[in-house]
Amino acid sequence: MSADTERLRWRCRRGLLELDLLLEGFLARGHGQLDPDEAAAFEALLTLPDPQLLRYLLGQDTPKDQGQARVIARIRHTAHAPS
């Protein structure tokens, strides 16, 4: 595993189990398919406070940034896709 992937994996570990599962699952199964702009949007999402990020991932709120909104949709899709 690359140092960048390890760094992202560490940043995906949050204070809420729900976020840990969604983010680490996406990192393992979907992050490698992101283009550079989407990868940057994913990293920007990881700077958000846990409650805001959880609202986005649960569909209770939508990021104003369209790149972040696309990444949220991909994370949600990956979470519901069969393994």
C-alpha cells in the first residue's frame, strides 16, 4: 500500500463508526477510480467536521461544491453496491 493510501486511510478513520465504514469502504473499493479533481474533492471532504460529513453521506444535506457532491454520490453508491 502506498504512503498516500495509508495517509488517506488514516484520515478516513473518524469519531463515528458509520463514517469509518463508509469512508474506509470507499477508499478500498472506489477511490482508485477517481480522476484527479475527484480525488482532490475527496480529500477536501475529509477536512469537514464529522456531523457535516455524515449529513452529506446520509443524504440529509448536499455540498455546494459540485465536485464534492459527485464524490458523495460515488461514496453512497459504493456503500450500496454488492462487494
